[in-house]
Amino acid sequence: MITRKFLKLYLLLLFNTLIGYSQNAELSAFSIPAELKENANAVVRNNSIEITIDDFDKMVVSEKKIVTVFNKLGNSDAGIYQHYNDDTKITDLSALIYDSFGNEIKKFKERDFLDVSAVDGATLYSDARVKYIDYKPVSYPYTLVFESEYKTSSTGFIPTWFPINGYYVSVENSSYTLKNPKSIPWRKKETNFEGFNIDKTDTDTELKYIIKKQMAYDYEDNSISSRDILPVAKVALDKFYLKGVYGEATNWQEFGQWMHKSLLEGRDVINEATKIKILDLVKEAKSPLEKAKIVYQFMQNKTRYISVQVGIGGWEPIAANQVDQVGYGDCKGLVNYTKALLDVVEVTSYYTVVYADEKRNLDKDFASIQGNHVILNIPNEGKDIWLECTSQTMPFGFLGDFTDDRDVLVITPEGGIIKRTAIYTDETNLQTTLGKIELTEKGDVIASLNRVSKGLQYDDKSYLDTFTEEELIKSYKSRTWSYNNNLEINAHRLKNDKENIVFTEDLEISIVNYASVNDTEYLFRVNIFNTENEIPKRYRDRVLPLKISSGYKDVDEYEIKFPENYKLNYTPQNKDLVTKFGSYKISFKIIDEQTISYKKEIIIKEGVYPKEDYKEYRSFRRSIAKSENLRIALTKI
């Protein structure tokens, strides 16, 4: 029999339990609307960023982030970390982890965070640090609640609003609030806002954005970067502070003037001994270009790259005489050093800021601190020369795909200028292969190849001459020709012509049991050494534009000799495809009863095309793949 006292206690416990669950109900993964789970590895339940600019040298940044993660691919959207440095102080830091039902399973206070350098082992010194939690979930889904706040005197970097962090993440609610009580002049730029439900408040003292119920974008093959379609808002102060240095700029010319005066001026001193040496090296040079080549080679031989992130937030280069003394530097130090050496021999050059690796432009319409790398620009009668100063092996005047074809900021004493780096067009990225192939009676292949690469195809292969014998053979067998079983490299000779930027490979190759041989027929795939089998994924309702990231041209020409007791009873059919995306041609020619020539030429054009063109492009690639797998049948004599 239940007593009144027991019933009262039971109801109290039940009430408290229900209260506890109601407090966390909003963090349950089951409360997320079904449409936000579609195509999502993670859902941002709420992300609130609040920035207060108390003065041009005083800024406070607070963030609260709640993210539900459905699988391991979504962990990157739930990072638990906060960066800081000598002029940035963390004032609040905590994290809570909840299970799928909204029950708290882990709690982290600031003292629980690991505190490490924010750079890798290749960096000699940096004041950049990060506090982080390396959380390894035991089950999915889980929900992270992360809160942080920091104060800084550097206002040159105002956090950017990226409400949607790429593909496969949806957003329930995201807000960005920038408070500017002193009305310090600022500029903003909103990109890709069209088509998104974004509420905005904009006054002299406050800027606020809110986005709600944004479904995840599903990545599609051969798509543009998410950066090109998702909304982003950038803000910059006209008057700012960076690591103790005052700055003022409203456009790229003024920004370049500030960089030259505050970061570069006076850091180009070269000691007398090096001056004498470099002047002696160029004394026979007949042109500024020849002088520049000599200086570039001197720099490459003398220095090596080591990251050194010191001096005005990692933006100020090490002084040239220091690099000269120690023989190393980061990209900034090595570019500044090379520029100083060129000044000695009276060749004009300019320090240049760029986004490296992923092809990305500096925003030419919005002057602010941007970029992640620097290179050197040498004006050359309208044909700019660009130098990558961190590589000891890069040819003079060649950038490769690390920094090619993008808008960059060239810093001159008169101010900043936006220029475009070298563009390697489709047909300049050329690979030609000439080969003699002998098919043996047992079905083996014995081949001699001469492969010549230029443009970005040079960039793809020039590193091969740095490999050991073992590394080179492994690369050919597991990377270049992994689709050919039983392939062996019997001899090789590589030539890296840096003057003309041409890479040549002469190879002797054998493949055991390549052809299928029986009593009446000898069957082999005619394209042995350069197959293009990729067929893009099919989409019934393509959403995103088609992007071909890099254009190229391949020309392959082989002379194929059959075994003596076999013959070809027909001439294989030629093929000629021409589309807006490029062209594909194969042709055959009978040389004699035992020999046939096979020639293939493929051109793929870089570009961005409407989504409606994707079906046609897929059909083009499918036709190519079919021809690439063409097999020829020989009959026994």
C-alpha cells in the first residue's frame, strides 16, 4: 500500500526529473527539424558571435556555439579551441558535451584545456598559441556547447562572419553582432547574401546579422568552392592597431603605403661583404633579367625555408641582414631578402601578398589584412615575373599551381596595386609521350617511353628528380601506373631543364602478362600508359555550377609491334570529339603487317560552366573513358 508520504516523495522526484529533462530538451538531437538533418554531418543549433570595439586598439570577442554532430565527418564543425598570443588574452573558456537525449556527459573548464603552440615543427618561433580539447566521442550523435571570450589590442583582424561552414552542415540559428560605441569609421562587405534569409541591422554603432533554418548543401563532383556560394560578411576599421603599430587605410593604395612604411621600410639593409659578392656575381650580366636570375639562384643556394612568425602579428619580415647571416627565413623574410639583393644590383622588385595553395583571390574591392603567403614581383615591360622564394628548387619565374592565376597585392612605396599572377592556360600545360611498344608472344609488354612535361604538368613531375631510386620506382608503380599490374621500371633517366621549365623522362618499362592470350586470340588494351577513365557522378537534379579546375593537353603517340605469329585483320576506328569543355582525338595507322601506330590527343579546358552543362560534360567524359578502354584483338597466323 502506497502511503501519502511515499507518494509525495515520488511526485517530487518525478517533478525534479522532468524539470531536469526539460532544461536540456533543446539540446536533444531528436528536437532538430527533419529538414535540417538532410545531407548534414552536423547541425549548428546556435552560433552567437559578439564583437565590441571599445577603441581602435581595444576589442572584445565573445562566442557561444552549440553544434550537434551526427558522424565523424561532422567533428570538424565542432572544434573546441581558442587561439591567443601576446596581445590577446582569453577571459572565458568552457565546453560541455551532451548525448543524443540532451544529457550532460562531459564538462571542461579552462584548466582542462591543453595549451600548445599554434604552429607546426617547421616554425622556429611564434607567439601564436592555442588552447584546445581533443575530444573523441564514444557515440553519435552528440552535442557540443562551447563558450569563449578574449580581449585584444589588435583590431587589424576583425572576425569574419561565416554563418555556414561549408558543405554538409546546416544551421538552425547563427548571429553576428558588432558593437562600435565610439563610431570608429568602418567598412563592410557582404558577399553571396542573395537567396539567403538573412536579417540585418546596420547603424553607425552596431551591425547585426541573423540567419535561421538554413539547410545543408550537398557537395557535387566538379563543383565550385563553398566560399563562392555561401554568405560571408567582412568588416574592417579605417583606423586600426596591429601588434603595437597604428594603421589607417580605406583602399588598397593606402593599405600598401601603410605596409611599406610600417612593415618593410628599413628592413632591406644588406651587409657590405654580401654586397661585394653579389655585385661580383652579376658583373658580366647583360640585362636586368640576367641579373635577377643570378640573384635568385644565389638566394636559393644560400637559404632555406623555416617559418618564423614574429614581428607585428607575423606580418613583418625578418630584416634582410639577419636572413643573410643565419641563412634561413620564412616566406616574408626570404622575399624581403631577395628584394634587398635585387636592390643592390639595381633591379626593381616588389613584395607581394597572396593566398597560396587553394586558388583564391585577394578581395580587390575590400582593402584589409588578407593573404597567407608572400612572393616577389619583378616588373618586366608589361610581362611581370613572379618568384617563389621559399623553394630551393623552383625554376626562375615559375610559380606552379601554388600561387598561379589569382589576384594579389603588390606593395610599392607609392601604395598597393592589385595584379594577377602568371596564368598557365590549357594547352601550355602540355605532356607529350612518344613510345615504342613490343608485345611478346606470351602477352608481355616491353616499352621505351619518352615523356616531356611543361607548364603545370612540369609542376606535377619536377619533384621526381629529388627521389631516391626506391622512391622513384614506387611512385611510378603505385601512383603513375597503378592500374597496370606486374609493371617494372627497368631503366630511367630524368632531366629537369629549369632554364626552359621542361621535365623529361626516358623510361624502359616491362609488364608481364599484360595481354590475354589463348589458342586463337590475342587481346590487349591499346592505351597502356595514359588512361583517362574518370566518369563524373550522375546527378538527376544538379544544383551547383560545373567547375573544371585546371586545363591541360596530352599528346600520346605509340608505335606498337605485334608478336610475329599474330596479325591484325582490321584497322581500329578513329575518333574525334569536340566540345566546349575540350576535345579528344584518337587515330590509328597501319605501318606494316606487324606494326600499328596509335595517337591520342586530349585537351581539357579550365572554366566554370552553368549547371545545365554538367550532363553534356559527363557524356563527354564517358565517351572518353569508353575509348580509353578500347581493346584490340589479334588473330593467330
